[in-house]
Amino acid sequence: MADGMKGRIFALHRFSVHDGPGIRTTVFLKGCPLRCMWCHNPESLDPEFEIAWIAHCCVSCGRCVCACPSGAHRLENGRHRYDRSVCRKCGRCADACVFGSLEFTGKEMEAGEVVAEVLKDSVFYEESGGGVTVSGGEPLSQWQFVRDLLSELRLHHVHTAVETCGFGPPAAFQSLLPVTDLFLFDIKAMDPDKHVRLTGSSNDAILRNLDFLMSRGARVVLRCPLVPGLNDSDEDLQGLAQLCSRYPDLAGLELLPYHNTGNDKYVRYGRNNPLPGLPSATTEDRERWRAFFIGAGISGVKVA
């Protein structure tokens, strides 16, 4: 293991049941190369530390103003104002806030520290057939750390999974393949031009990486976020069905309906929300998707 290598993490979610088999702990890493329009974890995009400001919790007490060394926080006519452009992201304001209005997002941890934390729930993994999933952001943006983390988890006989958008260097997949029991591989769109419009990047490398994993016998579940009106047309679904047919050894196909529960996060982190008014997917959307894949002869489709 690389001595002293640390990963930048923004959350550890215990008792997860949607990120692989059984009861799991999901380790969320910061940093992502894609900019999916529907992202519901905008705090994961930037690899750097960030400050969330939850305005409705703020009482304009001025504690953050006194703590901030850069003048990012100030009171104007008795109301709190936060200027992110001068913020150093040191976290002193969050430490000073006693009302939960300011939260420091991001923590550097060594692989051994993460392992010690997630092993606290090992009994649940053993009884449920669960384990640990590394997600993000994009785990491949910190793949050396992920390799070290998963290698140590395997020594403790913990089932390992990586949720990835597939965008990363081939060396990352080559390195992670021996220590990863399951890849949850996201496919955002099959049409190359649409993929660029929706995520900001081409899907060429993503599809090559998927092909590499399948050719090496990796256990792969395709996970497809579907956003009504953006990537769920019959042509989009047909492209996904053809991809599934290309790989008969796929471990499964999961459709992830869009939900807008991440909208508040864009406000908290001062980010522009590309889809501010888009409603969540409906029951009718889910049933149409399911029926399409059944009609295309794709069995075992799971709709979250």
C-alpha cells in the first residue's frame, strides 16, 4: 500500500441497500469528471473541500463573521451574507456555527482509517451478504486510494463494489479488477452526441472500459439513470437494450429514475442547477421503461 496515501471523502452512508447486494456501507468520494445535468450529489463534483450554507437554519448571530479569516461572511442590516468568491474553505465558520447553518464538506482519510470505520458494521455484512461500495463523485478520480482501500477490505473478507461512471484511465480498471467483486457501471446515454450534451464528455472511453471489464470476466451490473424527456426516448432505451444484448454475461440491469431531491443541494453549495423545474420520474415512466425492456427480451430488469 502506498505509504500515507489519503482519499478525499464527503460521506459514509451506513445501512445502504441500494448500492449492491445486502446491507452495505457506501463510501462517497469527492471529484467527478462528468457534469451530468441531473446530478443529485453536486457536493461530489469538486475534488476540493466545500462549505454548504443552509440559509433557513441561519439566525444571523455573527459567530461565523468573527471566525472567518477572509471576510467571506458578513452581516448586512442584521442579515448574514456569504461571499464564496473570497472563501478559503478553511472550515472555521462551520466550526463556529452552533445552529447547523454552515457545514464543511470533505475529509481526508487514509485507507486504514476508512477500513476501521466500515468494519464496525461487519456483522451486518456477514448476515446479509453485504459489504462496502465506493461511490462518488467518481471513484476512478482517486483510483490509487480506492485500490488500497479495497485491497485492505479484501483481507478482511468484505465484499467490495465500485460504482463508476466508467470515465477513467484503463490503468485504473486494470488495477481495481483484482480487488473488486462487483462493478456498478453507469451508462448515461448511448448516443454519442447526446452523451456530450448531457454530461459534458464523450462516452467513447466509457464504452471501451466497459468492454475491457466484460472481456476480463468482471461481474458488472449496468445502472442507467433515466430522466424523462432527456434520455428515455424509445431510441435511448433501444440503445441500452442493444448494449445489454451485446454482453450476455452481465450481472443485471438497473434503471434509476430521476428524482429532484438534490435541488436544495445546489442552493446550499452556490451551484447553478441545470434542471431546476424538472419533476421526478412518475410511476407511469417506470412502467413504460420496464415494459420496453421486457418487450426487448431483456430479463431481470430492476427499476429502483
